[in-house]
Amino acid sequence: MLGRTWLLLVALAAVALVPHGVAAAPAPPQAVIIAGYSGDAAEPFLSRDGRWLFFNSGYAAGTNIDLFAAERVDDLHFVFRGPVAGANSSDLDAVASTDVRGEFFFISPRSYDKTQSTVYRGTLSPTGASLADVAVVPGLQASGPAKVVFDAEVSPDGNWLLFAEGQYVPYNPLAIPATADLQLARRGGAGFVRDPSGSALFANVNSPALEYAPALSPDGLTLSFTRLSAGPAADPQIFLATRPNLRSRFGPPVRVSAATGYVEAATFSPDGRAIYFHHKVGNQLRIERLPI
């Protein structure tokens, strides 16, 4: 959640433009309608059963950033059901994800100054978009000074957490980080443990540019992420990377060419055949759907 989301720091460290391919898409993206809601809608996530669309209220200056839920009517239509009860605070609350068991994860810097942690979780009610037992996730403290985990997604089975950690100097949760790469954590004990195999898993993905907003397809074989390269006029772009099996690293990523302009933070549909992401149109962030 970055300049898309965490408009984070005064200057972006000089990063090299990385050569990449471009993935073709069979159809253009379509706008998602959330009946009863007209504000910014950013960083979408679909619950594993497809019933709930979770999103946050964008990053406009002077607004409180909260998590909201909408209930599915069809692929392009949802009905707004309000804030995710139990999740929101007076601080930034964003980047929702869930596993198949209903464990709900999100990002909030509400206790960062005390815990150096930003990843929270709670239990999602089976009958509505509300959380119980919300608490910080043990084991995912910042790895060093001015480091912040600002994006995370739990795998469908709940055993892995894909996350982006950036460096902010000085720390400011509404700026652009100087660095950002994808990392991996596995469930261990009461929380998660950083897994060194993440270096190999994302070896073809991480670059001198900023990589963030990871999302995993239902079968675990396709990774979506956002990349932002250097330059004052650069827009973030959405990439896909695939692997032949769950034991392999992800291959070289390709850009999703049909997702044009200022686009970020894709999530997969429950069948893995489409992605949902936010697109800045004028001054507003809206959610769009794209078959892949």
C-alpha cells in the first residue's frame, strides 16, 4: 500500500528501470460498481468464497483510512455493507486478506512506535464482515531501522504470508519508501516467521525498483504484484509471474498491458481467472476487474 497507498517519503531513491515483458489480456478492464458507496475504493481483496469484497477508503490527505466491506451480487456488482467492524482505528487501516478458514489479516501502523509491527489479524464472522480477537501478528517486526512491512497477503491455506517491506527515512506511513521488495513468512508458533527461501522464490521478481502488493492465485502458481520504477511521472504497474509447481520459484514477470495508467494492488477472483485492482481515474480511486 503505497503512493497508491502509502504516498511515503519526500524522494524516491534512484532506481534502475528493469527490462520486462508485457502480458496480453483477452479483454479490457471493467469498472466495479459498489452500490451505496461513492468514495475512493483502494486495494481490493475478495474473500476466498467470493462473497465479500474488502477495500480501503484511499489515501486522500486529511481523511481517515479505514477498511470497508461490500457483498457480492455478481462479478461487477457489490452492495456496500459499511466498515469492517473491529478492524478500524484512528490510524491507517488497510490491505485486507483472508484465508479459507476466515482468518483476516490487515495492515495498521497503530502500534508501530511501540512494537515495530504493522500486521494485524482477527477472526472473520461467518455471517458478516466483522472481526473478533483483533491482535498484532507475532514474528513480523521490522527487520531494521526505518523498515516497515506495509503490504501483506495470507495464502489461501493460511500457512504463508507474502509481504512487502520498505525503508522509510524518516518514517512516514503516507509517503513513498526508498526501497521495497517482496518477502515470505511461514506460520510458526503463535505467529509467522520470516522464511529465507523467499529470496529464491522472488529472485526473478525483486529488482532495484519498488515491488509491493503481492497476491497469490488460488492454486498458488501465479503471483501478482505492483512495481514502481524511478521517475516523477512514473505510474505503478501490475505484473504477473508464474511457476510450474509449488516447489519452484516464480519466473520472470510480465506486465499486464490492459491495466493502463495509475494501477495497483491486484487480487485474484476465487476461480483465478480474473484480477481486481484499483485504478486512479481523475482524482478518484476505483476498482476494476480484468480477465486474465
